[in-house]
Amino acid sequence: MAIQKKNAKARLDKYYYLAKEKGYRARAAFKLIQLNKKYSFLQQSKCLIDLCAAPGSWLQVAAETMPVKSLIVGVDLSPIKPIPKTITFQGDITTDKCRATIRGHLKTWKADCVIHDGAPNVGTAWVQDAFSQNELVLSSLKLATDFLAPNGFFVTKVFRSKDSAKLEWIFKQLFAKVEQTKPPSSRNVSAETFYVCRGYKAPKNLDPRFLDPKYAFAEVEDAAVNMEARVFNPEKKKRKRDGYEEGDWTQFHEASASEFVQTQDPIKMLGSLNKLHFRQDPDGDIALAALDKLPETTTEVRLCCEDLKVLGRKEFKLLLKWRLKARDRFGFRQKKPVGPESTSDATTAGTKHDTVAEGAAGEEVATLEPMDEEMKLQEEVLHMKELQDKVKRKERRRNNEVKQKEIVRMQMGMMVPTEIGIEAGGPQNDEGTFRLRDVDKAGIGRQIVRGRMHTAVEPEKKAESEDEGEEDEVGDALEAQLDSMYEQYQERREDRDAKAKAKRMRKEANADHDDEFEGFDGEDEDEDRGAETDASSDADLLEDEDDDADLEDGDATLLNELRPKDQMKGGLSGRAASFFQQDIFKDLGGVDDEGEDSEVEKQRDSGVDVDSPPLKPTEAEDEDEEDAEPMDIDEASGEEEDDEIEDVQQVEEDEDWGSGDEKPSLEHEGRPNIDIITAEAMTLAHALATGKVTRQQLEDDNFTKYSHRDTDGLPEWFLDDEGKHSKTQRPISAEAAKAIKEKMRALNARPIKKVREAKGRKTMRAAHRMEKLKKKSEGLAEGGDLSEKDKASNIAKMMAKAKKGQNKRPPVKVVRAGGQNKGAGRPRGVKGKYKMVDPRLKKDVRGEKRLQKKIKGKK
Ligand SMILES: C[S@@+](CC[C@H](N)C(=O)[O-])C[C@H]1O[C@@H](n2cnc3c(N)ncnc32)[C@H](O)[C@@H]1O
């Protein structure tokens, strides 16, 4: 009794008290809480079935953890007191009635989770208990297969026994992931463990035998017992944890010695028996009697037969030898002819069965065919090949992953196409796109060696390109691919960034404008170029620029093409050239003069705006992230400035500049109205004006690596990138920088368009009012009844009123909240501004005022 009390006390651990404190019906609640903490299956489920649920602590946990309005059904042999948000009923989970009842509760639903904590009425015998618990698990699994939704959970308690491995195997066939775990609240002394099975595979057809305990727990023939090991390695004894073998309810097994001699499987007999006897039965066994009398049946043999369980390897050997001799005597043993084959068999077997096999040679020992040398080699080769394939597959997978990542990065705009080439080569191809071999293939290498990149004017190139047509095609395809990728990148960028789009459109507009004046189109150029390349060489063409005018049309086109675009039409850009072709410049000597031209060009290059007066930077320009900020003097440069000038002009035409006198004239006394818009230009102008530099020096200084840059044939992305970073750096003085800064500040200080408009509207309204007033006062003055004094005072009053009303704001109407003005929205019949007040607010305000008065009075 005392012992019983002690045991009962030991069971009242912290979980017991915790369960009491929290109001759970059993400490088992914490097992589910801890399982759920690890696998979070309750939160994910909207429908749950609790098998063997009484007294209901798991149901309590499920009800408080699962989402609201979840369907929770519990069943047990014992009645369950009602639990809020759950449906419970009494039933045996092994019966069809229980299945039908669950079906009735679930209707069309499928369970996301089936939990099972069943325990049969234990206590009779351990093996029996474990078996029935496992049977119960199979029954619960059967129900789970009926009701679980695909990917559902099955959580079950299993008692550790020899069948738990079989159960685990079954779980693994039905679920994607199976884990065994023991929550901390499960007592260590208990053999219970829990299986959490995730991802129900929901097979369409399931063999009923699969979940039948008869088949599921059936013993596999002799697989577990290794008789050979028992005989040849008797010293190595395995502890038998399961107790007696299934179906083997006696401890002692014996057989007659004659049976041992006659058997085909002596090893099995020696491994499983306890004794070989020589006892004669009443009906008699002649073989046994003969055996008993045999001289080979020595006392040692008899002693060994007495207790086989204590024998060692040597003794077993002795018994086997004795058996063979006896069989010889009885004529059972047919010796095989001794040949090389049998010898090799014996040797092979010998290695396996040691010396015992020698005695058994030619009769009972299983023989293995030795592996042929050639086959061995073949197998090795196959193995190597498999290994190689594996490595290749791994490599390919890695490459694919890299490519995949690259694509994702491209799609997310994290990578610009300039980076693609580098990575496109893949991990193996470190040199990537920039391999010299590829460059050479495209013929670019030879051009670089000659010191130029232009491809159109090399006659020998044509021949080469015929030979290397295929290679060029590859290069072209690559280039086209890069171009299209760059276009896609630009489009994406424009979608994201309106400034980029605005910039592109400006650029396009300018390009169109230029084309308009250049007077030839690209296609013609190409054709002409094709015709002329054979006959001309760079050197000839560049030798004498004065001969340009004498050349035929085709030659002129070709020459134009060969020069940088900036130098077209007398050193001016197409647009500038067309500008100076106007009639008004005809009589001006300086315009056509080359020196003048180049001067203008250089001024343009250095930021001197030859066409327009100082302008306020346009909104679009301000926004453009890549254009230099007005204050950002360092970043301004030749080529960009060229763009800048044209941009401003372009917008200037659309801009509303207000009064006409602000609109700049394009000319000043027949000459271009020159203004200085950058610090570089200001510095340059200052240096020229003060004679610090001469024109010659200026020209020399302007001859830089950027002067004759040939951009034809270069991809757009490259040019864009170059335009951003590769710029001429011109010197600027501190004074010039300061002056430009001041100028920009003054420009920025101008009111914005909207403010100007508002002011204009105000002025216009005032003018209207004055007009009205004027008309009224005229009427008053003409009225004959009034005296002059009255007329004057009336007019003065009217004027004063008008003046007063000018600044007067319309009154704010106070509306009482509540009644018909309940709720949101404008109160009915109220126009203009209004303020809602309620009686409470009024009272509060009054109270506040009274209080303030009191405080003041006391002071
Ligand atoms: C450990 S209790 C379950 C405790 C429960 N999980 C809780 O949290 O309260 C085991 C239950 O299994 C039930 N059980 C055993 N065999 C059953 C069967 N064939 N059908 C239904 N319930 C069964 C028992 O009645 C017992 O209530």
C-alpha cells in the first residue's frame, strides 16, 4: 500500500499541477502543446479529428489553438464532457459505426489533421499491451486515410516495440515526411513515443492488407535470426530484448542425433536447438541406434550434444565433422569429383565458412561463382563513368542555378546589360565575353592594331569578312542580343523613372531635328559606302579636306560618313550648319570661314551658348538625374553641354515665358547672341578677353583624345556609358564658378509659373472690380436727385466697401451637430465653409471660459 502511494505521488509532476492550474483535463495536454510548438500543425488546420480523446485535454488545446470556426471532432470509448467549440461522441475507433459517425459530422469536409493518443486498457502483459496499442494505431491510421485531406497531418502515439519499425515504414509510405519525437512532458519511464507524419500523399487506391495488423505485423521468414552467426560466432551473443520469439513459448528445444545427421540444414539445427539426444523411442529409431554405436560417436561428441547452447566454435566444428563421417557411413554423402572447379568452390566457400566448410565441401555449402577479371574491369569502368556523370550533372546544375539567378537579377533590374557578358561566360569561362579569341573572330583585334575601330572603309576587311562571314554572324548575333537587352533595360528603366523617359524623348526629338537638316538618310549612306569602300582609303580621304567640294555626290557622302558627325558641314553640327545656311548669314564673312567656324564650335564645345540667351533651367532638365545640376560645375563637360544647349532650346519653345519682353531674341545685331552658361565657358571667355590665352593656344588645348572620337558602329549602351563618364575636364576659375552660381541663384529665385498665374488672376479680378465700380459711380454721378456732396459721399462709401470686401473672407457657418445633421457629410442647405459644433463642445468651452475667469478673479 505504501509503495502504491509512493508511485502515485511520483506521477504528480509539474505538468500535473500545471494542467490543474490551466484547467486542462489531463496532463497529456502538454504533450500536444509541445508537439504543436515543434511542428505547428494546429494553427494550419481548420478541421481536426481527435481519436481516443477522453477525457478531452487534447481537444481543449486544439480548440484554443486552431483558427476560430474550425471543425473539431473527438471520439472515445469513454464519454467526454462537452468542450466548447468541439463535437464529441462515444465510439470505438476500430468500428465502422465510428467511421460513419465521423463522416456525418464532417459532411463534405476533409480533415487537415488527425491526432491519436489512444491507449488500450493496459496492464495484462507487456507484449499484449504493445500489440494492441499498435493495432489501435493502425486503426487510427485507417481512419486518417479515410478523412485526411492531401498534405494533411497525422500525429500518433506509438509504444516502442518490435512493431514500431513496421509502423514507421507504413507511415513513410503514406506521408511525405515522418518524424519520431518524444515531448518533454512524456515521462522517460514510459515507452510511448510520438510520430508526426506530414504531407499526406492521399493515394487513390490502398490495399486493405496494408493497414491490416495481420499482414502489417506479420513476421518475415527467418530474416531476423542468423543461425550461421550463432554457430560460427557463438561467442558474440546478442541480447534478446524482445524476450521469447514470436510463437516460441518454450525455452527448451531438442531433436534426435539421427535427425541432425539426416538434415539438409545442420547449421539451422545447431543454431536453434538446445540438445541432440540419443534416446530411443518406444517404436525405435534404427538410425539412431546405429549412430549410438558408431566408433565416431565419441564421449566428447555426446557431451557436446548435451547442451548446444554452451558450445563454442571448436565444438560445433567437431559436431559437423562427426555428422559428415556418419553420413559417409550411412552412404548419404556422394563425394564430388575433385577438380579445379570444385577446389575453387571449396576455397571460396572456405573463406566464407572457415574450416567447417572444408568438411562440407561438395555437398551443402552454397557456392559462389568467382568474379571474372574482365567483368571486374568492366564494372570498375562503369563505376568510374557513373562517378564522372554525377560530377557533370552537379556542374550542370550549378551552372543552371547561376544562370537562373542572373535572369532573376536581370528581371528585377539589379543588373545592367554591361554586366551580362561577364557572367554569361559562366563559372568555367572566366574570360567571358572579353576573350581575345572572340574579339579576334569578330575582326576587331586587327582594327585595334591599326589604331581605329571604323570598319566601313577598309577594303581588305571586305575580303576578310567574306572568309569570316560565319564568325561575324556569331559576333553580330551577340551584338544584336546585347542591343536588344539594353533596349529592354532602358524600357524598364523608363517605366520606373519618368525622367529617363523624358530624356530619351528629348534625345529622339533632337536626333530627328538633326536628321532633318543633314539631308541624307542612313540607308543611302550604307549603299554609297558599300560602293565606295573598294576604291578609297582613309589616308586619301583625309589627306585633303579642301577637295571635298570637288568630289562627286557619292564621294562627298562617303567623306561625310568618315568624319565625326560634329565636323560635318564645315565643322558645325547638322543643326548649327542649317542655322547658318539661312539667308541672313549670306553676307557675313566670318560664318563660312573655317577658323571662325572652329571657334564657334569650340565655344559650343566649352559651353558657350551661341544661339540663346541665359535661360532658366527647365523642369525636365532639373529632374534629369544624369544631367549636371546647375550648381554642379565639375560635372559639366563638352559633349553633355552640347546636349544641354539643345535641350534648353527645345523646351524654350514650349515654355510660357509670360511677358513678351522676356522672350530672348536669337540674334543681336545680326550676330549670334552669345551667352555663357557654364563655369568652364566663363573661364575660357575670361582668359580670351584678358589675353591670357591666344586663339592658337586655345585650338591646341582643344585637341584632346576626345576631339575626333569616332562613335560610328559602337553600340548604344557603350555610348551611353561613355557619355556619362568619359568627358573632357576643362579648367575653371573660382571667380567663374562664383559668378555662374550667382547667376543660377538669380534664375532660381524667379517665381514659379503657378505663383505667377495666381498673381495674374488676382490682378485680373481687381481690374474687373474696378471696372464695375467705375460703372456704378458713373451711374451715381449721373443721378440728378442727389446733391453733389451726397454723390461724393456715396461714391466714397462704395469705394470703401469695395476695398473692405477685397480682403474679406466669406464667413464660416457654425452648424449644430446631431438631429438632422447626424453623421458625416455636408449638412443640408449649408453652402461655403462650415464648422460643426455639438452641445457638449459648447458646454465644455463655456466651462473652460468660466474657469479661466475664476482663476483670473482670484489673482
Ligand atoms: C491516454 S487516453 C487519451 C487522453 C486524451 N488524449 C486527452 O488528452 O485527454 C487514451 C484513451 O484511449 C481510449 N481508447 C482506447 N481504445 C479505444 C478505442 N478502441 N476506441 C476509442 N477510444 C479508445 C481510452 O478510452 C482512453 O480514454
